[in-house]
Amino acid sequence: MTTTELTEAMRQWRHHLHKNPEFGFQEEDTARFVVERLREFGIEDIETGIGGTGVVATLRCGEADRTIALRADMDCLQIHETTSLPYSSSKPGLMHACGHDGHTTILLGTAARLAREGGFDGTVRFVFQPAEEWGQGMKAMIRDGLGSRLGFDEIYGLHNMPGLPVGSFAIRPGPFMGAEDGFQSVVQGAGGHATRPHECRDAIVCACSIVSELQTIVSRTIDPAELAVVSVTSLQGDNIKNAIASQARIEGDCRHFDDAVSERIEAALRRVAEGVAAAHGCSVDVSYERVFVPLVNDPEATQHSLRAAEAVFGGQNVNGDAAAMGASEDFAQALKLAPGAFANIGNGDSAPLHSPEFDFNDEALVPGVQWFLEVVRNRLPA
């Protein structure tokens, strides 16, 4: 397969994956598609079922004992697509609204090139991860041996970025993407008839007061120099129009770059919720879950990434001091296993990520492959 033929094949692969999205830990057809392509390239060292539906393929060339891992995510989102593209999702309520179809295709294209051309001395592991959007897929792969039995010395990953021109590259050393914590506060009051509020302890009124006071956590508990976001995203009562609510459920999302900030947010959230509930004569049960850890790029791996990017994108299109983002990324778990780096490549003037109108830009496929190739050949020189 020539380079031109591979480019066209990649477009077709990407459109196939886009049309057939699968949610986290359900990527069975996607995994089969990946394995079929890898075998077509002549790669036979393939392990499936890593982390449920994940795939890890291994390609060796030369004698060196160093191993570089490259990772792509495979899962979709529970969003109904509205693009009307000829290859739009065939599954109502599911779509590739974050570009994981493009990421998977880029890694397949990289595997095809390396299997055909070689040009490196060592081992490359191609990591196709499930359930990134859940923040659970990488941990599942690690439990199944990624990083231990399937070890590596460095790991690299990428993501498309709407608004960044195609052919552009952005990264930063240190904290690059935020952690995500989720919380739930269930307020228990005493319900009753809507005309007799004095005989009740209104869980909705209490919950609204809690929501209002939660807005003070960031402004009065966290150092202004540190990233911290506390967002209430859901509030539900008993949903009976003519009855005072006996229970109300508050759910929300927190972002940060530092575990110490996370601990302060949790402590303040519990203090506020319990104090306000007591003032209303109610009780509250607070649960707090740490879903994503902060993504912290290794400084040396970031420099390796930048050198590769300058060779591919040109220095004028490379930003080595990109702004840190509050969004989260499950690749962060892999950076606990070995030094590595995660970067953004341009997706052009597309709809935002997680939008029902989003589509990965096919013009970003080749630059993504070229960057992965350059990283491998720089870090495993022949």
C-alpha cells in the first residue's frame, strides 16, 4: 500500500468507525476492526480483551530493549448526531462527538507505516483504549497488565482540538489537563401537602440554599492562583407539582490540577452541605468520587514531543506553552506508569467537542500519523 493509498484507506476507516460508534466497554466491533487492520499490516503480536475491550499490539524492530507506547481511545459518547453526513452515526443516541474515531485511525495509520517501513530500533506498543469518556478504561487496562506485563519506557498520546488550525500542535510541560471529581448530595427532609409548608421540612428549599452556598467554595476556600471549578449540574426533587419535596438530589462536577485542592474542595463541600441542611432541619448524605486524575506531562517527554512536532508541523505552527485546560483526559492514568506526554493537534474550524454537530477533520489524520512516526524514530533511533 503506497502512502497515497494509505491516506485514502484511513479516510475510509475513519468514516466506518464514525458510522459505527460504540460506548465505553462495549467497543467489541471496533476492537475487531482494529485487529483486522493490524493483521493486514502483518502485525501478529496482538492482545485483545485488555481492560475489557482494549487492544494492545506490539511491533519489534532491531535489537534495542527500549519500548515506546502510543495510545488512542476508541469509545463514543451518548449523544444523538445531527450532522447529516453520509457516514453519520447509524446508532441513535450514540456518536463520535469527541473524535476518537480519528484518534483510532491515526494510530492504525501509524502501525501500518511502521510495520511497512521500520526505521526504528526497539519495540512499539499500540494501545487502543476503551472507555476513555468514563475515566475508567485506562485503569481497567492497567489491571489487565498494561504497564507491567505489557510494559513500556515512555508513552505518548494526542487529541484533536477544534479551533486550532489543521497542521498546528499544542502542548505544555507539567499540568496540562485537569482532574475531574464528581459529587452527589442527597437532602432528606419531610414532605407534605403544598398548602401546608409549615408542617414540612422542604428538601427543595434546603437544596437550593446548598447550591447557592457551594458557589463560595472556590472564591473563599481555594487560592486564586490555583485552578478550581465547582459546578452544580443537576438538581432533582420528588417531581410532584402539589407536594412539598421530601428528598432532593444535587449532583455536580469539580475540576482541579492538585490533589490537595481536591481534598479542600471535598472538605468544604461536606461542611457547607451538612451545615445548611442542619439549619433547615434536614439531613444530607454527601458522596464524593475522584474520577480523573490531573494530566501532568513529563518535561523531558514534552521536549521530545516538541522536537518531533517542529519537524512535522514547522516551528511556526507549534506552541510549547499552551494554556492548561480544565477538561480531563484518561491518558493521565498512563502517565503514572512511565514518563510521557499528551498533545493537541488542530481540527480546524469544526463544531466543539461533545457537540451533536462535531466531526473529526480528515485533514488532521496524516499530520497525526507523521507526529507519532517522528516520536518513535526520535526515541528509538535506528
